[in-house]
Amino acid sequence: MKQTSFLFLLLIFTSFCFSQSHVPYDILIKNGKVIDGTGNSWYYADVAIQADKIILIQKNINAAATKVIDAKGLVVAPGFIDVHTHLEGGEAKTPTADNFIYDGVTTVITGNCGASNADIGKYLLWIDSLHLSVNVASLIGHNDVRKEVMGRANRNATEAELNKMELLVDKAMKNGAVGFSTGLIYIPGTYSKTPELIRLAKIAAKYNGLYATHMRDEGDSVTQAIEEALTIGRQANIPIQISHFKLSGQQNWGRSGQTLPMIIAARKEGLDVTIDQYPYTASSTSLSTLLPDEVLADGQDSIVARLNRPEIQKDVTAYIIKKLKNRKLKHLGFAVVAYYKADTTLNGKSIEAINLIKGRKHKASDESVTVMEMMMQGGASMIFHGMSEPDVKNIMQYDYNMFASDAGIREFGVGSPHPRGYGTNARVLGKYVREENIIDLEEAIRRMTSLPAQKFQLKNIGLLKEGMNADIVIFNATEVMDKSTFEQPHQFAQGFIFVLVNGKLTIENAKHTGTKAGKAQYGPGYILQ
Ligand SMILES: [Zn+2]
């Protein structure tokens, strides 16, 4: 290289460095109460952001900035990480992910409950090409892996099938999945036994992923289900995340006093097990969960064929009545339709009410006929009112419990979905922190930020520290509140005044700006490959 051109390059380099230090900050957040996500107490500081990074946090930063946000009287915290979501299918319809953004969520983990995109590499690339308002990481779902290899068959996998499933999990982990998820009440996951799950969890463990599970049972057999999750963690040497930890059915109320100690004991033993929860006393899942597993094998045509047989109808009716008796109930009033494609006028109504609308008798046996009829017409998504508030609060007070919505991207105004998709974090901060003092504000924020970031190995988010990604929420702690209810679910949470995703203002003055600065997040195996 000639000396002149070398000097020229040197000049460009030094002027670049010089200009960097004198460029005003992109965003300067002034006068806020910083809660950094560690669980430490709030403190007053300013936060300076350049591009997608937090550059400086200190008191009284007096520098120029392209945009100055006055956060006086507001809390400044890391963006919330929702570790349990179901984005699949909603990404392209509503890439602005308004329900999450208005609830302070800047990163979601999808692919939960065994249900993910089967090709994680393709999925994450697609997420980046789509541009969402939130960051997205994904688990690889057992049900989709099993479906790919053996359809909806109700039997054990052969060794050859197990090998194929292992290869699919291996590929997904290399392509950036953060771990392996199961949904053991769903088809076909429910047909698998523990050894199959250990084999597949071992593959995720090889790439430092975790095991997230919707357990085989959250009611009468919950302790056995927890034991199975712990066994998988122990045998596969993998961190465990138990999803939407709860006690379903009136007969099980109060048993969090029994299930939480199992988690605490397992941690003492050295198992890295943590849990998450949505702060509501109703769950939401498919109508099919009311039916016996064996009716549901091999797809919709087979389900219809089975449900047309009188002897199967009898079995299903007996099964539903038995389950009701266990719950000490006489009717399916606790089961409310969220979305029924075949007849949307029934959305928001209970099975008990729908049964009467259909002109049948006010009897559980008739209600079971209504359930079967709806299943034959494609099934429905449901809300089940079945938990107790004391259990919800007891679980909430466990130190290693995270808050997660178990929701997808909501299509505004469509169906009667569970309100958790709109208000999970706002509800914790409003109802349980401010109004009922169940946990402290700093502690709630820790469970929404650094705890999930640590568990899911999202290294650049979850803390308000210099050098971290600028995913930030600025909210009014005296006003933050969920607005979504079971009766009127389509209402955004209130109180989040500014939300930044990767340094870009996504909520400004409490309004979504339409900004879509979210990125796909890759798991530890992506780097290890
Ligand atoms: Zn689930």
C-alpha cells in the first residue's frame, strides 16, 4: 500500500472514532426510577441509548440526544420476556403483536406445549423476513417432531422412529431452537412414554438447550406428572421448565402446598428446575381435552368415525360424567367456548348453555353429546374455569416462578380468547403488586426479565445495564393495569407509556408506533454447531 493511501485510511479511521464520541445519543431517558431486573431496589438514573444498545446509565446525563424522553414519575425497566407463548399462525396476520407490546413484552419464546414449527431454521429466517414488533425465540415441539415421523399413531415409537425423531431435534437445536418442549395432554404427545422423552431431551441437552413441559396432568395426577418432568431432567441432564404451573379442578385446590415443595426439593438435589404461571384462575385449551385420548388418534376423519359409533359415544359420556364427579360438578358450565369455527355465535358461551340452546336436556349426559357434536364439526378452543385464587397466589410467591401469557398474537376483536394474552404482566403489576401486595415490584420485574433471560440463555437482554440490548419498558406503576376480561377480552393493558425494542420506540406516549424492530433469537446450539 502506498504511504499516502495509508495516511488517508488512518485519517478516516481517526475521524470516525472522533465523531463517534461526539454524536448525540439516539435516545436519552431522563429522570426515571430505574428497576434493573436483578431484583435490587429502584434508583434514580438516566439511560442513554445509541442504535440498539444501552450505552450509559448514570444520574444527570447532560448530553445531546436525538430524542429525549422525560420519565419523571415512571419506572424504567428491561423489556419483559414472555417464556411461554404460541405465536404459530398469528405472525403474518398481526406482525405488530399489539397485545404483547401493550403488555410490556419485548421478547417471546414460542414453540411451547410440544407445538412448534417443525423446521426451526426456516422459521427463524421467516420471522426475520417478516419483521415483528417483538423478538422471537423458539423451542422445538415434540408433537410436531412425532407427527412428522409417525403421524398421530397411538403407540410407542420403534427404534428406527426414535432415531428419526432424534435427528429432527438435533437439526432444530443446530438451527437455533432454545430447547425441546412437550405437550403431554395433546395428540400425539400423550401417546409417548417417558423413555422416548428422555431420549429426545438428551439431544437438546447436547446443545445446552432446556426441557419445557406441559405436563401429562395438572389435576388429580399432578404429583406423578411433576415426578416425570424431574425424571426427564435427571436422566437427560437438562434444565427443566414446567409450564403454566397450576392445580386444576376443585378437588385439587390447595395442593400447591404439596407441589411447590417438590420443586424446592428438586432444586436442593441439584436439578435446575423452574416454573412459569399465568396470573388467572382459568385455563385455555382445546375442547378435545374433555375427551379420552384414545378417541383422538389418527386425525379428524378417524375422530369423526369413532364418535359416530354408539358404543364409543357411551364411553365418552361415561368418561365426561366421571370427570365431572371428580370435580364435584354436575354440568359443563366451567367450560366456555373461546372460538368455535363452525358457529361463531357460540363464542363466549359455556357448554352447559350451548347444550340448552341446542334444545337438549339440562343433563351432563346431554352436554357430552353437545361436546361430541362440536368435536365432529372441527372442535373449538375453550376457556376452563378451574383453579383457585389462593393457589395462584401461593405459586406467584415462589421465587423461581416466571410470568408467562401462554398466548399467541391476538387478532383484535376475533373470538373470545383468554384475557392472559392481553394482560398477564399488567395484571401482576396492577392487581398483585400494587393492590394486593402479594409480591414486590422489583421482584415481579426480576421474574419478568433477568430470571427468564438466564433460564432461556438470552444473553443480551433481561437487565438494564450498559452494553445490554435496548429492550426497555417505561411504565406508570400507579396506573398499570390489565383491562382484558373474560367477558370483554379485546382490550389492551394500560400504563405502558414507552416501549423500546432493540433501541426503537415501539410504544410512544402509550400508542403503538407501528415499529417492527424485533429479531429472531438463536439458542445456544446455533453457536455450538
Ligand atoms: Zn400448555
